[in-house]
Amino acid sequence: MTARKRPAAAPRGQGRFLVIEGIDGAGTTTQARLLGERLRAAGRKVHVTAEPSGGPVGGLIRQVLSGRLRGKAPEGSFDPDALALLFAADRLDHARTEILPALAAGIDVISDRYTLSSLAYQALTTGDPRWVGAINSRAPSPAVTILLRVVPGVAFARRRSASHSREIFEKAAFQRRVAAAYEAAVGVLRRKGERVEILDGGASPAAVADAIDAVVAKL
């Protein structure tokens, strides 16, 4: 059996792959949307997406996270290794069917979450960061990953006020551990040669948007 090659990033001169990351409540969804609007206003073609993706594996992950799978409550258990594999599978499917085709067509892609999320969340839940890194190693690298750093208590309060539904990872104590795991995961990506920028996600949405613009302008 021949080994499958890792998906390649889009050639230079084509679309740019940009990722916005952060713990739950960091504002990643808002900032991904705002960045897309600003790039379109500047005349660029843009596709804004998110993980879990809208594909079949992404739909299954959303059921697990919401606690709807097999009638489990949000506090119910789901094998963490199996969930880590689902995220990795969804990421590859997302890249091959949505991200890479858009980049090849000259479209900028902005993803609300990507590999860094797995290196934080799944590395914690499985207890095996190296294995999580290995199962995600075929995912194509973005031009930049922007981590919005927010105090966990602030991010948790934002989520509580914005949503009535809670997912299995939305617990204050766990989010504090995730925040620390994100910091460690940044080092993992940087050692691989990936570009990761850390911004203050606790600032006003407008100030965060300006800081993101400054990062993207350097690409």
C-alpha cells in the first residue's frame, strides 16, 4: 500500500488561508466574520468557514459536543480518543473538499478554528499531545494562525450570556486548563515552522479587528 501524501498548501499568489483561534468565548466567530467583510470590501474574494465543518463528520462532532448523540446529556461521556480522531478526519475532509479548492481558485479562506484547537482541547482530553499532533499532521498549514488570548473567566461569562445551549467542554475549570493548553500548543506549531500570532482578545471587538488587520497586512 502506498503512503498518501499530505495535502499541499496553495501555491504563492493564490488565496490566503487564515485561521482565527481561541477558547470558547474568545470572539473567534465574530472576528472571522469581520475579517471576511473587510477583505471583501478591499476587493478580495473570501470564503469564511469553521470547524467542526458543515460536512458529514463535522455534523457528527456537533452532535457529540451538544450531547445529542445517542441521547447523552451534555455531561455524558464520549471516548476522547474517538472524538480526537473525528476532529482529525473532519479537518482533512474540510481541507480537501472546501479549503484547498477555494485557495486554488484565488479565494482567501478564513477558518474559525483549525489544528490549534485539537492541539489544545484533544491533547488535554486524550492526555497524549504527540498522538494528537500525529493524527493532524496531514492537515495543510495556514498562512497564519491568530490566537485571541482572553482571560478564561471573561470568555466563560461571554458564552453564558450569549447562548442558552451549552456544549460538553463549556465548564469554567476545564476552560482554564484549555487556555493553558493553547499556550503550549502555540509552541508546538511554531517549532514546526508555522506562523502563529497572539493578540489580546479581551479588547473591544473593534480594537481586536484592527490588530488582526495589522497581522494580515504583513502577509
